[in-house]
Amino acid sequence: MSRIGVGLMGAALLLYLAVAVWLAVMFIAVGTPVSIGMGVALVVLAPLGAWALIREMQFGFAADRLGRTLDAEGGMPEAETELTPSGRVARADAEPLLARYTAEADAAPEEWRARYRLGVVQDAAGHRKDARASIRSAIRLERIAR
């Protein structure tokens, strides 16, 4: 199901770029300084937005691949505590879990599995920024290990 969503996002991106380029040409063709400025802005901003979306999609594919690999190996962290209705770890339970998985990741700095598990636990604890950084690190480590 998520692959269909990614395919739809890719198609929407191509449509967005086509419309943005067409509008940029139309704005520039008007010939006034304001319309030329808007056309140039579209020419610059549209590819920048596309680049950002493509980077996020690459991150998602890589994180999904590592997650499936780790799950197949039986290495995903188990839900050791009661989860909130939103799927997060309760605050009181989060700190010991984070400390344990951080220590495991620090003990094996070249092991992508430990870094990925830390990212999963950080995400469950509500530390999204840290979780993304840990998973990006796991992706980088896994590429080096290949």
C-alpha cells in the first residue's frame, strides 16, 4: 500500500514540475519585471522542492529496507512497556529504554542494527528528530558494511 502512495507522490511530483515549468515560461513571456521575477523563482524553487521530496523518498525506502531486514532477523525491539493509544512509550518508561538502547548503540558504533533499534525506540518515545538522525546513521553504516 505504501508503495502505491510513493508512486502517486512521484506522479504528482512530475505533474507539479511540468506545471511549474509551464507557468515559469508563461510568466517570463509576459515580460514585466515582476512576472520575470516570478518565472525565475518558479524555475529555481520547483527543482529545489523536487530534490527535497526525492531525498525524503530515498530515506523512506532505505529505512523501510533496513527495518524489514532487521525484522526478518528477529532484531527489532519488542514493546517492553505499555504503549499509549498513539503507539508511543509512556514518558515514565521512555528514559530507561532510551538509556539502554543508547548504551547498546554506543557500545557498537559500527553496527547499523544497534543504531536502527535506537532510532525505533527514540521514535516510540516521541524524539522524532533524534530518531531520524539515528536511522540516517544506520543507513550510512549499512552502506559502508556492504
